[in-house]
Amino acid sequence: MITAIVLIKTSVDRIPEIAESIAALDSVSEVFSVTGTYDLIAMVRVKAHEDLAEIIPGSISKIPGVEATDTHVAFRTYSQHDLEAAFAIGLDS
């Protein structure tokens, strides 16, 4: 699974509507409304790199009110939840 973090600048008067439209896309797992340079951050998870082209410039960027995107592809994922599950393997409760 390939994970991309998409930083999104939007029309500030439509942030909730834009976030809901992005969250409704199939490969988008979460959308966060944030402070700072960007208005939204979307987590995109796909099976192949080629799928990123379909979802980011092909869908997210075409949503009315999306002004710019900046995409970062993850090399690895580190998660406290994943670590806890791994350490629990084989342990009887």
C-alpha cells in the first residue's frame, strides 16, 4: 500500500464543503482541517504509484475551490498502534 500526504490550499470560505468532497473519494482515508500555510491535509492510500495520478491531479485538484496541492509520498509508516499489535503477537491475555 502506498501512502501519500496531500497538503491542500483551498478557498477559505468553502473549507468544510471541500473537505467533505475530498473525503468522499475512494482512495482518501482521512482529511484534516489544519492551521498554517495549508487548509487541509488528505491521507491517500493506493495500491500503485500510477493510482496517485488518478486521485490527486485527476480528482482532488479538480474539486471546485481547491487552489493548490503539495504531495508527499511516504517511504515507510510508523505507528504506535502497529507497534503495540506487533508486540502483542503470541501473548495470551
